Amino acid sequence: MRIVGLTGGIASGKSTVSNLFKASGIPVVDADVVARNVLKKGSGGWKRVVAAFGEEILLPSREVDRPKLVKMDKWTKPIVVVWVSQETQLMRLMERDGLSEEDAGNRVMAQMSLDLKRS
């Protein structure tokens, strides 16, 4: 079975693409949901990650620093990047979350740019 990673920025259309995959009969596993459950503080997964990577993998709250674990290309090939223009991303985010343009822009700017993700 081929495993494909799906990534993209906030309001870029990842859920839309995921739903298209599902509608085409392609199994989809939401790694974010799985990771949140597996890495809950004190869980077996949390203990294994800390054992493997040491205390430096933890945030001050003792939660796993998930961005430090992001190395999906180590386990999945290829990675599909959902890309839209920043204008589209802003419009989708404002509509979806009821945000002002300024607030939506701030959220988009706090993330890795889609251009950088797709390169």
C-alpha cells in the first residue's frame, strides 16, 4: 500500500482534498487526531517519545513539542501539498472562522508559507 502525506496551510483546502480522497474510496487517516491522542501527556506514546528523544522533546508544560517531531518525509512518500494563493487562503479563513482580514492575515503569517511548503 502506498502512503501519501497531505499537508498545506490553514484554510488551504486540506479538508476538501481529504474529503475528495474519501469520496474516491481512498482510506484517510488524520495524523493530527491520531498524534494528539497518542501523545497525550503521561500516555504510553508520550512515554515512548520521551524515552526515545529525551526530555528536550518536551515543552515547559511537559506536553510533547510536536513541531520537533515533524519529519513526515522520513515515513511517507510522496507528500501532497495543498496550495492556494494567499488571497484565497485569507478569504477561506475569514469565511470559515468569521475572522477580520487582519486577524486572518495574522494567523496565516504565523504559519510556514505555502510557497515554502511546496518547495
